[in-house]
Amino acid sequence: MLVLACVAVLGLIICLGVEGRQWNDTGVGTIIFEEAWTIPELASQSGYMVLSCASPCIQGFADAANASAMAKTVNDALADQIANNTLRFGAFASLAMQDPAEAALELNRTVTELGFLGALINDYQVSGTEDNSVLELFLVGEATFLFYDTPAYDVFWQMVVDLDVPVYFHPRTNPDPVGTLLYGTQPFIRGPVQEFANTLANHILALCTNGVFDRFPTLKIISGHLGERIPSDLWRINDQLLRQVVKGLPMRQNITFYLQNNVFETTSGNFGTELFLFHSRRSAWIASCTRLPGALSPTELMELKRGRAIELLKLND
């Protein structure tokens, strides 16, 4: 995975000015994604924040028309909210993923017209005929979860690579009845303890194993929380997937290859742990906070906190 020195901030924002972007390049400030805004000391140490819509955001809207309309509303609102301070703030687009072609068009609009830096998707898309509870939709057979690893989403991924922007995969809580079926007797491991990583890691591995990165070799996605624990089990994953080749496994490389070339990993949610050194040797990092261990040299630390994020987001282009 590619590890960035950033933390994704989950809120609402956008950055105007597609060409010749002006931003608060202090030369030392951390570039922030995600939950860093909850840590008071980061506010004065950050140089630039990329904000987005909190989980599940649009992925919680089952009805396709409602989801699409809400995505446009949220994106326009983000643009308005930070239009007067794009030196400090940028944004990832919210997208309705029921219709891959429509999602591609909205991504194109937000990047080319609003100056967004990419998109943030809160894992799978709930899809159904109405925005009732997922439980109600399941009971009448009108709800499903959409994942983006099938060829049906190639039109979307083609737009992503054409625009050359990243897509952040952020975790979400499983709605009922799925959440209760999985964690009904295990409520203490729901959310960030286990549920987030377990569910999102499946989605990221599906992108790899179903050949998305082979069809789009320059595609870049971002995964927080040190890669949702995938790097920690990398040898076993690679070894077991080798046994699937005879069964028609479509991916052409191993998971390590995709983590080193297509998946950028942030340190969000892992503040100052010794796992930094482990991951920095195996992944493409984007740093997530400023409380980092002394295992990295000053040059490595600055690359983690700023350099890779600047390159990925093309802030200096």
C-alpha cells in the first residue's frame, strides 16, 4: 500500500481552482484527511485539510434517484462552505453508486467544475426501491448491497483514471438486519474495533481479486487505518490466493503488488504506534497524524506527513 502522511477529515468541503491550485503550503504542516480534526493539537500543525461527508453519507440512501440528488446537494454545499478558504481546505466528492455511469458524471463535475480532489465512498452502497429502513427493504426483498469490483463499474473506474484522482474507501457500520446477524451477541466489537476493518477489507480485497487494478493499472484508491489490517496478514493472503488460480482467479498479480502500486494507506486511527515502521516498509503511505514514533528519519517523516499526499492529490500541479 502507498502510505500518506495525512489524516482524512470527515466533514464537508471543497477546493476551487482546478488549474494552478493555490494552497497553504507551509513546507512543514501535515496534510490532513479524516478524523484528525478531533485531535486539538493537530489544528495548529496542519497545513491543509481535505474534508468529506461522514459515513454512511450517500451510501445510506437506498433509492437511486434520492441518492443522486442528495450527492449533488452535498457536493454543492461543500463547495459553498469553503469557497472563501480554499488555501486551507479541499474536498472529496460524495457519490451515489447505484448507477456507475451517473457516478462517473458527478465525479467529473466535481473535479472539473468545483475543483474537488477526488471522491470518498463509504464502502458499499445500499440499494433499494425506497429509502425505508434496510430491514424493511430486506423483508420485502427490495434491498441489496452494491460493491464496485464487477465490470459493471468499469465506466466509473475509467472516469477515475481519466481524471487521475484518488478514491478514498472509508468504512461504514452494517445496517440491520446484517449488523445484528453478525454482531448481535458481540456488540463491543462493532464499529472501529473490528466491524469497520472486517467489512472494508473484504471490499478492497475484492477490487484486487476481481481484476479491477489489472483493468485499470493506474487506478489509485486510499484506505485508512493502516490498510484495514490487510498488510498485517499479507503473507497468508498471498499464499492462500495462489491456490485459487486453478479455480479461475482473475487477478494477474498478488495482493502485495496492488498495495505497493494502487492502494495508498493512511495512518488514521493509529496514532504513534510501532506499526508505522512495519507498514512503511511494505506499503505506500500517507501519514495521518503528527504524533509519530521516532522510527522514521526526519526526511521519511516529512514524506509521510506531506510529500506523498501532495503528489497523490496533485496539489502542486
